[in-house]
Amino acid sequence: MNVDTIDISIDEWKYKVKTSDMDWLILQYRGFQQLTAIVDEDIDNKTQLLKIYHPSDFNEMYREVIYPLEDKLMDIDIQLVDVEEEIENRMTELK
């Protein structure tokens, strides 16, 4: 799987979320949900493999392998929440 990303500042991201149309927001929402599931599954699988193959140095290996994935997951979750909140705000405004 290839995933392309564009690095933008937090302010640029917030502006894009606020000004983009609903179709774009929904695409982002679905994409972030899928990425969250993929990274979460990757963390679970790698954690299990570390327990099996590196039980003696599990903590050290966990820090090296899993912490970077958890950081990535946190970044994705933050963006997912931003998109969810904007969708909710727009839906509330329509009522």
C-alpha cells in the first residue's frame, strides 16, 4: 500500500478542514478511519511478535518498534477528530 502525505502546518490543516467541502471531509474521515485501523492492527501484530521472539528484551524492543507507531497513530487520531468535529459542526448548522 502506498500512502502519500503532504506536510502542512497545523494552521494550514485547520484552515483546510474549515474551508473544504463536505465531500472532501467525508473522504478524509474514511481515509483516517482506515489508517487508524491499519496502524492499530500493525501495533497489535508487532507487539505479539515481540512477546514471542524478544521476551527477554521486550521493553527495549517495544520502545524502538512500537512507540514510533503509537506516535503515528496519535497524529492520525488528531486529524480524524478535527474532521469529525467539523462534520458534526456542519450537520448541527443544517438543523
